[in-house]
Amino acid sequence: MACPSAAILDSWVSVLPGWRSFPSTYLDRQALTCVTCSRVGDVFKALADPTRRIILDELTDRNGQTLFEICSRLTTKHHLGSSRQAISQHLDVLETAGLVETRREGRYKFHYINTRPLEPIIERWLKKPEKDGLYRRP
């Protein structure tokens, strides 16, 4: 798999000692991993907390909620007694990871789930090519 950006690869190659001894596909894969690694790490960090996973579940059920609506649903459906400030901080972590997008409308801020940051994880670990028909993933 080739690196999506030759400029990124060129900048990495210039700082890697002994880069000529590696096959070019290895360098491409390494450069791609370095570029996407921090983003995937943010996604795993965001998903590590059960409260954040519940927030994502709520946004999956009903997308485009305000902080007040999310807090109300967490209290009534899941019996979580977290403060608005705590939920706001959880939403900030989810937004930093790219799992939540926001849109302001007047004085309201609406939160929407974004599943695109999960695609590299799915591509890397869940969609493996078939080898001799031994491994098939639906």
C-alpha cells in the first residue's frame, strides 16, 4: 500500500537513518502508520471510558443533541449522576478524537456522532484478506 502523501513520506525518509536499506513498501507502511497512529490512539482513548461509550450510544439513538439533552438522557436512562461539566469534558475528548462533531445554532450547540475515525481500525483489524479460504469475516 502506498503512502497517501509523497511529501509526508519524503519528510520522514530524510530523518530516518539507513532508510535505503528498507524496501519502499516497508517505508510507505511505516510512514502511513506514523501519520495515522496518533489519531487512532485518540479514538481508543476516547472509547476506553464507559461514560463516553454511553454518550456515543445516546447519539446513535438520537443524533444532534444539546448538552442538556445528553445529560438528561444519561440521568434518566442510565442513572448516571455526572455533572454537566463532566459530560462536557467527555464530549470534548470525543470531539478531539473526531467521534463527535458539533454545530452551533444560536446559543445552542448540537452534538453529532461521526464514525469515520473508526474506519482505519476496521480496515486494519477487521477486514483481513482471505488467505487460502481459512479466514472469512462477514
